[in-house]
Amino acid sequence: MTTGRFDVLFEPVRIGPKTARNRFFQVPHCNGMGHLRPRAHAAMRGVKAEGGWAVVATEEAEIHPSADVSPSVEQRIWDEADIPALRLMTDAVHAHGALAAIELVHGGFHAANLTTRIPPFAPSAAVTDGLDPVHARAMSAADIRAFRGWHRRAALNARAAGFDVVYVYAGHNLALPQHFLLKRYNDRGDDYGGSLENRLRLTRELLEDTLDAVGHDCAVAFRFAVDELMGAEGFGGAEAEDVVGLLAELPDLWDVNVSDWSNDSVTARFAPVEGYQEAATAFVKRMTTKPVVGVGRFTSPDVMVSQVRRGVLDLIGAARPSIADPFLPEKIRAGDLDAIRECIGCNVCVAGDNRGVPIRCTQNPTMGEEWRRGWHPERQAPRRSPDPVLVVGAGPAGLECALALSQRGYPVTLAEASRRLGGRAVREATLPGLSSYARVAHYREGLLTTRPDVEIFRESPLAPDDVLGLGFAHVFVATGARWRADGIGRARRSPVPGLDRWRAEGRALTPDDLLDGRLPAGRVVVYDDDHGHLGGVVAEALVAAGCETVLVTPAAVASAWTANTLEQRRIQRRLIELGVRIVAGRVPVEADAVGLSLACVYTGRVERLSCDAVVSLTEKIPADGLATALRAMPGRLAEADIRTLEVIGDALAPGLVAAAVYSGHAAARAFQEPPETVEAELFRRELPALA
């Protein structure tokens, strides 16, 4: 049970006609399941309710075909036909005693309507906010009346689907009511434009309409972005306080955050402290008697208690922390704080949604697999035998595999070649802004060291003869991968001439070399054909080491893939501010005594860049030598009675840390299970029903 200092977190909170059983509130978050995968969505939300969250919300739910945000996969409540799918979610949440909330959304000019082909709506005529060649038309008075009708109908359908809390949404720069509120989007001359009261009129009407339609049975929440963090160019400050003053007692709940999404869900690299939104949102609680929920990547119960005790929030909101650990509230209640999987703020969850695929998480490999594979974050099938298992390598994959096997009941021996456990997770955590990645290792190491059925051997590199002689019938190899230094990657499939000589001279390096303590000097090129966050991080580390740094990439911008994690613009800005020259659309074609020859990826034109060294991020080579050597001697494997030899993590297929953790977990789940069971889980699909 909790100690007394956390008891305040488990007090009930009245929200209009409903009561939340405690102060833990899973705020709306996207997940790539939505209307296409309703069973998967329901199972994921149901696990959150089981884990102790008092309120569990959907992602944004489109209220009308003119709110179509395809190809993103969000929720839909276009009409009564959507009620059965939504009922799956509310039933799953109610089964565990939680309240179900739905975020009703019309995206305005954020919704390009690529599927429905309806001209988008906006307060004033404007181009849509994506890259699609689509313009939105200014809403007429009739359009506004129709929109209010759609929203009211959606609220009624939400009640019919069993929802307890119904949202009016004006946040993240993704919602039509917010677009009306913002001067730069609203230049109307009627009652919905001009003064703040006029620009706020539509929001007030939606709140009043929703309260009138369902307020006797459902709580009505208002999700409001109080600050765009744009200074005088954006919304915030006195105007935000005026909005709260004008609407203070109207909604049953205030859900407050900052806008846009990249500010609300900023990565830990750029917002390392819990509760980072407090400075922007704390004023709201002082201006209303209604309960207030807010977010800040909360994982520490002491920080949560502080937010409540100091009158900042009534309810602890979470999206990403509830993804990393759906059982966070229950673990706090039980006093099992060491078992909390703390969010590392990497935004891999966000990337899943931005790529239109089901959500995933670096810390929680079961996220998104609750229905498809039947995975539960706190439960696994018991062991099939008492056979001991050897795991070679204690990086993210090895640690997760060892932990999951132990949790199933298998005796596990974990052998790590170095002194520290964690592999790339702890190594990369030493780079600028990545300290939170150490949580991947520390969480798993902390649990493993308490388990009596686990033996850990550090500084224990194993050769093939060692593995053959140890007497284990089951071996998992998680020996990681190393970056290659020859320039081979996405942009070119042959080595860059001259880099072999530079390598011999210590001038051609990789991130592994930097992490091993070998730093270049002088003018250094970071050649980033990886396009994730590490290229920018390595450039930042080189600047800190005193190098004149140039980032060369075949992409159009630095760290291009990180647009999916909402941090590309921040990375580019930081590099520019640090004085890093960014050379985009170029690929090395030769290294000579004085520098690199770079070819334009569009024209092939070659230019020269003088430099003293290059650090390449292109692709990785699996460090699978141990497994390869063992497989080359099948006779000796048979003599040693080794029946399982499985390669996992980066040693199998290098990727994100999240992929390595998932690989280790999946291998442990599948171990000694019938093949047909594993295959059925892996390929379970939600198919459309044909009338």
C-alpha cells in the first residue's frame, strides 16, 4: 500500500455529474489504432483502466466527414454507425471501474479531407496547414450552425456509446474552435471575429451546446492550449487569462496544456524536467473552482503530490507516462515504486501515430500489442519447463529478454562483456540531452538484481567454446551492433573511396568510437545518412569538444526522420545556434588528403569540403559473430545439447532502442510456446465486416 505521503493522489475528484476514483487521468493521446483497429484500441485503453487510471480518454475523435485527417488514423464519431466500435472501448474501461472520456474534434483547416474530398473549413479562407495542395474555405453563418449541430450530435452519440466525459477541444493548433480564437487565422468581420469575446464565441457555444445535450449525464471537459510559446506572434499571456476568466465556471473540467503538439509533447532532450508546463498553466487553477488537469511527463509520485498540494493541478494528467507504464497508478498505490517503467521522453509513441501505424514504446514493449498479440504489461504465460536459460549480452534486448524470461519463471544467467549493464542505452545516455535513455537499463537492471532466479556475470565475454561448455540448452544472443565507417548506407551501397585510409589514420570515426573515448579534432564532418536523432546529438557533442562541426546529409534537413518525433525543428535550430554548418542534399564520393568530395543528390555535381575527420552515421553491422560461429558447428551444438540458439535485438536487425527491447521481449514470450500459438498472435488482424 502507499505510504501516507501519496494518499492525496488517491482521493476521489468530482467532475460534474461524475466522480473520478483518484487523481490519475490519462488525457487524450493518439495511437495509430483509432477507427481502423477498434479492438486493439479498446484493449489498450482497458489495460490503462486496469492499471489504476481513474479517467481514460480516447485520442481525437473526428465528428464529421469534413473533419477527415487521413492518412492519420484517429477515432471517428461521424454518426451512429460508429457507436458499436466506441462501445468496445467504454466497456473495456468501465470493466475496471474507470471513467471513459472522448475528445470530440473538428480539425478545421488541419483536416485536408483527403479521403472524403470535402473542401475543408476555416474561420477565414486559408491554405491547409500540411503540405497538401488543398485550401480551406471561410465558414459562413450556415456552416457554423451546421458545425454546432454536428458537434451536438457527436456528443449525443458519445453518451449513447457509454462515455462519461465529453470534450470540447481547442488545443494543439489542431481544432477549429482554437483556429477561431487565434487572430492570425481569424480575420472575420462578423460576430465570430474581431474582439476576444467574438473569437471565443464559437467555443462558448460548443460548451453550452454540449452541456445542454449531455451535461446531466456526462461531464463536459474543455481542453485548452493556454500558450503557443510564440511570444507576441502567438496566443498566450493576458489573452489566455481573459479566456479562463470568461469561461471559468462553464466546463466541468479544465484540461490545460501548451500548443502546438511539439511543445505539449516535447522530447526529454529539450525538456528534461518533470512538470515543465507548470509555468504556463498554473494560473488556471487560481481562476476557477472547477477541477484542472494538466500534463508534464509526470513519473515521480512526489512531483505529482507537489502539483496537488501547491494547487497547480487537481488531476495528474498523462499521455506518454501512461504509455510507458499503464500500471503507474497501481504501482504507486502498492508502494512498488522501483517497478515503475518511467517514460524516457523519446516520442517513439508519437512516431507511430505520425507514420499511421499502431503505437509502440521504448520502455513498454507490450504497448499496442494488448489485443493483437494478447500481451499484458504485468502478466505473462508461466514457464513451460524448469530449463535454465543463458542470455549473452546485457544491452536493451538482453536485459529485456532476461527480465521477461525470469518473470515467466525460468532460471536465467546473464553474461555481459563489459562492467556496465545496458549496452547502447547507457552509452548513448552520455551524449547531450539523452540522459533519460539510461532509464531503459536502470529499470531492468534494478528488477533483475532483486530476482533470486537470475545470475548476472559482468566483464564476462563469451567465446563459442565457453558457450558450448557452460551446459545451457537454451541460449539467446544479444551482442548488439557496431556502426560502419566506410560510408555505406541508404544513399550509397559501396564504400567511399579513401575512407579506408582515413580509418587507418584515425580520421574516419563512428559514434561507437566517440563513445569509446576517441574524439577527433579540428574541422569535423558528421555524415548523417541515419536521419534519426543521433546525427544532431553527435554534432552537438563535437561542438562541446571544441570541434568546428559541419553536418552533411543526403536529406533536405538535419535529422529528417525526427519530424515524426516532433523534434526536427528544435534539432535544426539548436545546430544553427551552435554554429554547426548544415550541408543538405549531399553525399560523400571520395576522401583525400585534405577533405571530402561531396556530390549533390539531385544533380551529381561535385564540390569540395576541407576537413580533418569525418564521423559517419550510415548503417550498422550486427555483432553476430558468436552466433555465426556456433551455427557453423552443428555437431558440437548437438553434443552440447543446445536446443535453442536465437539471436535478438541489434545483433539480429539493428534499429531503434525500442525495437531492441521489443525483440528481446518477443523472444522471451515465444520461448517454448507452440509455434502455432506464436504465429496466431503475430498475424492477428482486424478485418472489415462486409454486409
